[in-house]
Amino acid sequence: MPKVWNIGNTTVRNPKRIENALKVFLEEGFSGNAKGSEIEARLHAKLKEREILEFEGESSDWNGRKWRAVFYQLGFISYDHYNLNGNKYTTEEFFKLLSLSEIKHKFEITPAGRRLINAQSIPEIEEIYTRQFVCYELPNSLERNFPDGSMKPFILLLQVLFKLQQNGHDGLNKLETGLFLQKFRNHTNELPEQIVEEILAYRKALSECSNTRETRELKKQYKTRLGDEIGIDPNSVVSDYSDTTFRYFSLSGLFSRIGQTIVIRSNKMDFVDSLLKSEPIFLFDTNPTNYFSEYYKNSFKLPTDDKIFALKEINNLKEGIRDRTNPLLKKANRLSEESDNKMIRQIRFELIEYNNWEREEDYANEQQTVESIKDTLNYLRILNGESVPNGPEIDDRPAYLEWAVWRSFLAIDTIVSPVHTTRRFPIDQDFHPRNTAPGGGSDLLFEFETYVLVVEVTLTNSHRQMAVESEPVRRHTVQYKDQFPDKDVYCLFVAPTVDNNIVENFRIGVWYKGDDEEFVNIVPMNLSDFIKTIETLTNKKYNNSDFKTLIDRCLVSRNVRAPQWKISISKEINAWRRRIIES
């Protein structure tokens, strides 16, 4: 009998990839056909092939089952059997009971899953996850055999954080979450206050420790006590389980990270306050059929479903927009309680997205500070395989490489185009990457006053670079030359180690449109050399025209063999760096 709860699982540690993984699940024919070792192993292989996962070695049915388990736990696919009040149902029988007779097979995409796949914006994706998490209740037919009682883990986390923040206390770190929230308890009205008191008593005891040995011993005592209560290794709870709690529940967009703690975002406090006035509602406990109907339809009610609350949020979003000429404001001003719910919802999403774009401009300016540059360098060094004491955690190396290189160019100089158009990968509320850039274009695109820089990054190595990167990098560069006919267009290709074959390909720099030759200027750069260019900013501020000079000088020497050109590029970077610092 499990005495702790865990959202998702510790194998699927990067839940930001769930929506793309679900698309693969549907497009590759796994919906309704996802059971059996061979099929499960093929699912895992397809997730790697479609670049949802980054892993080495053979595909495994075990990993495929773990992804499938996440999908059905979150309500995005059906389960293979159901048991309600002692009555057993096949998948088809159960969904007829829910008036969802279109679902006939085990592990078939549900309406909630299709809604996630079809979502058009990050605010919409976040709301889909929020509905699922608010509805999510333990135990249920998919997760059973808990001790007596009921619990809504997401609501409990919100209740505890809300009480802490209302009274001026810090948010929760992972150790506190593991110690006090991951244990299954009956979710009574008194439980949130009880947990807050336990957390504050723990913090008081920590503050009274006079040295690191006493602090370590106190934490050990708490973990030992937890282990005795739950009957399993407490270290997995306070590290792995709490880690997945942070990662999965952050998909809602309600939380922000401040150092090692998680907090409710300040602009979401009214939403959470309104939500908690009616929650927790234990729907499965009282009406399991209605519970699954709401869960599989992604229709559990939120405060923003109320027109008055939604319009109030829209007014707050309008007030926060700095560009008062934005036509979106006119659309929002025409809304009233008589307006269609769908229109109110769509404009609210658009306002959230535009508000985030304006915040992103501020974030871009912050990247030019020495502190931010050093933080970016720490990410780049870790991604380059270097050891960084107390360095940041990276859960998605390909996405974070794109993100760290993006931050690097934000730190260099003013960009002509809006900041949100410089990246093709999606970001979350804290401006961290959710995924890598989709196909069909470059990873990054920076338009400066006198030139355009296309940036492509990869963690692939050796011959795989030729297979994966050679054609799209040249094709994208030519496409942007057509898009910006009045500016010089360059491409920078960054990888931990650039393979000589792709260097030769870029050295020649030719792309054919039919019989017409199109020359492209692509500079391949090892990540360690790129780090040197950004590290220079900590010694001397330079601008985008200085970086253009570096690109031009690297291109001058490309009429040699590929290995020599790579050496020449490294030498040119060192010479350029000295000139910048000494000027």
C-alpha cells in the first residue's frame, strides 16, 4: 500500500516534452495500440527518433511503458481497464458510461489529450494542465490502495504555499516538499494549516543549529522519521519525488522558482485565492463517473470560466501592457459580460502572451549584466562537459543549449527585431526553455542594424552532424537571405565538437536552387570557442558589429582544408578576444 504520492514518474523527468511526445503517440499509430513489449519498445524508439528524448543505447519496453503511464495518469489517454465500486468495465464500456463512446480502445487519446495536442499557445497549454491537476484526486481507479482518506496533491501544495506567502514566509524547497507534502494524508480542512505549522517548526529548528554538523543531523532526523512512517527510503522521496512535483506542477504556469524554492506567482495569487475558496472538491470520492468525465474532457471548472472573473483578469492584463497603441487593447475593450466565452478566453490568452513578450524585453536587458553573463557561462560550460561547482541543474540539454546561446546574444547588443522573434523554442513563465525549436527554420534568428545572424546549435557529434544538420542549416540560411535581401546574412553553427565533414560542407558554402548557385556564409564553431567569445563580455563590453567583424575574419580563411579552417577559426577567436580586451 503506497504511503506516498508521486505525480508522473521519475523516469519521465522532463514533463515539458509531454505534449510533443503525445503528438508522436498519435501520429505514429500508438493511440489505441500501445500494449505489448515490442510496441512499447517501438514507442520509446520513436520518441528518440523524433527528438523528443535524448538518450544513448537501445530502446526499451520499460521506458515506453513509463511514458504511456504518464499519459494515462494525466488523463490524456484511456486506461486498459476500470473498476468502480467493485464493478469491472472494459475501456469501451467505461467510456460509454461517460458519454464518450468515441473512445473504444485501451490507451486511446482522450478529448483532454487532443486538446493538449491542438493547443496553439503556452497560456492555453498551461490552462489545460491546470484543469487536470486541479481535478486530480487520490485514490482513483488508476491509482489505488492508498491508506484511508482522499487527497488532492496539487490543491494541497497551493494551500500550503498560499498560507506561507500570505504570512510573509518563504516558499517551499524540495526537501521541505518531500518531508511534509509527499506523504499521503487524509486531506481535511485542517491539514494545510497543520503542514504549515510543521514546516515553520522545522525552519525554526534549522535556524537554531549552530554549525553544519547540527544542520545535517537535524535533516537526517527528519528524513529518518519520514522513512519510518512511509516504509521506504526517504531519500527518494525528498529528492526524486519532490523534484517531479516541482517539474510537473510547474506546467500549470502558476509557480515561479526563486533560487531553490517554489512560490505562487504574484500575478496568479487572485486566481489561486478564488480557486481555494471552493477547493478541495473530492469528486471521485462522491461521484467517480463525473470525476472521470471531467478529467477526460479537460473540463474541470476554474475561476477563469466565470465571465466576471475572466474579465477582471483581462482588465488587469490590459493595465499591464506598456504599448498603449497595441490593437489587442481595442479588442479587449469591446468585451463585456454579453461576449462569447470562447472569445473572452482567446483574448485573455493573447493578452497573457503579449504581456509575456513585454516582460521578455526586460529579461533581454537583464542579460547584459555581468551577473547574468556569468550565469549563462555556467550553463554553457556544463553543456560543454566542464565541471562547475554548485552549477545549475539541466534537465533538457538540447533545449538548454539553444537557450544559453540565445541568452548569450541577448547579452551582446541591441537587437532590431522584437526579442520573442529571436528564438523559435518556447519558454515558460520564468523564461526557461520548454522544448527545442521545431523543424522548418533556424533555432535562433537575430536581426541587427546592418546584418542578420542565423544561429543553429546541436549536441550531435561525429558523422551524425552531417546526417542531421548539413542540409537544413544551409537551406535555412538561404531562406533568410531571401527574407532579408537588403542585409548581409550570416549563419553561426555551434556544437561541442564540430565534425570535419560538416565543416567541409560549410566551407564550400553552396546551395543550389535548381541550376542556380547560392553562396552562404556559415561559420562552424566549437562550443569551447563560443564560450570564449561570450566570456570576453566579462572583461570588456563589445557590440554586435564587433561580433560581425569576428564572423568576417573567420570566413576569410575558409579556402583551406576543413581541419585547418577549424584551427584557423580558433586562432582568430583568440586574436579577436585580445583585441577587444586591449582596445
